[in-house]
Amino acid sequence: MHEDLANLYPANEPYSVAVAMLNNSAKMFQEAPTAVEELKKAFEAPIAELLSKLTDLANKAHDRQCARAEIKHYQEKVAALANDAHSGTDQKKQAKAESNNAK
């Protein structure tokens, strides 16, 4: 009832201060800190679980990006070594190209 009265009564009227004081002295405002604490406790565990999952996901994304960069590096290296190996008969370069291709 206090909340409905506060919502209906215009803010700049002569009794708006009295309505606000009535609303503030209502029992629901005295119980608000307890309700907030209960909500906070209810959300702490799921948020902590979500944060750990997000951290794990971010780490996996980072690892995937590192793997992609490494794959690209070795592809370029293999291509360069293969070009060098085909241009000559150097067995070391051919072996190194095969080794990098395996990586």
C-alpha cells in the first residue's frame, strides 16, 4: 500500500515529503538488507561456477590460438624447406622438411 501510494502521488506536491517518509518507515524497507543478503548468497555459488567455466573456456581458446599459430608457422616452414629441397639435392634439407611436416 505504501509503495502504491508513493507511485501514485506526484513528486513535487506539498505532501510528497510525508509520503516519502511514510514509505521509508515501512517495514519492507527495514527488511530489505536481509533480503539483499539472501539474494547475494543465492547468486554467489552459481556466479563462482560460471566464472570458473569462463576462465577454463578462455584458456582453451588461448591454447587453440597458440596451436593455430604453431601450425601456420610449421606450414610456412615446410613450404620453404620443400622449395629449397626440390631446388637441390641436399638430403639434410629434405630430411628437415619431412621432420617439420610431421610436426
